Amino acid sequence: MTSEHSIYIPYVNGQHTVDTITAILRERKIGIVSFVDFTAAGQKRGFIEAFAASSRTNVKSAYVHFELMETPEAHTFWQMVKLGKDPVRLDITSREYWLCFKNHCPIARARMTVHQVVDNCRFLEERIEHLEALLQVLPRGPRLFLDENKVEAETGTETGADMTLDESPV
């Protein structure tokens, strides 16, 4: 997948679904939608389960990925998107429009199901919480760390990866 066949729409009415977005873009002869990824509008990096649980929020963002359609409308739309200086405005209704930006970093479809991805995220979050708790109980004195170059320089031996004492403050 290339970025020239993928757009980012920062604000979409929360009532829109994959089906409605697909229908609107097909009706306008812009392209055949391969898939749509929704995120919370203005979402920061990280895993936010609240959005996954409630995808019917007032506003959301959409990443729309396409197969190219050979129409004059599609050609004009994609030329404007490729220029990327300003967003391409699509009027959806008399009271709604989408600003379409080029998606510079499209993400290919995952080979895992959504449930596997969520389960993986939960596992990693639990692991991070566990490691943060361990850091809280570790003594605040000198730290041991692996650095084979420092070991060889300080001891004059070739021990491979070994532990050295770091006297720097934490």
C-alpha cells in the first residue's frame, strides 16, 4: 500500500461507519475503499480502550485506504491530495464536510484480529505496571548494568557481557 492511496480525515461525524464512508466515496467516484481505521479525534499516542468500547462518539478521525478507481473525479481528487499543500474539502451534506489529507504513513492491515491486538495491549500494559512497581522498590544506590565495552576497559579482561558498577546518581 502506498500513501498516495490513503487519506486521513481528522474529523468525521461519529455516526459514520465503514459502510457510510465507503458509500460516500464510491458515490463521488473517488475510489474503492479497501478498509477504514477509526481513532478518537485528537487522540494522543497510546492505547485508549474507552474509544474502542464506544465507537459512536460525537466526532472521530478516519484513515481511509483505497484501491484506485479510474475516473476523472478520482484523478482530480488524487492529484489534489498528492500536492498536499492544503486539505481537499469534500462536502458531505449542506452542514457537513470532510477535510482530506494525504496519509503519509499508512499502516498495512494487521494479521491479528482486533481482539488479539487488544489482548496484546493489555498484556503489555500489565507488564509495564509490574516493571514500574519493581522500580519503586529497588534501592536508590549504585546501579548494575550490562556494558561489555566498559568491563573490558576497566578490568583489562575479555569477559563478554558482564556486569559493572555505575556510581552515577539515578
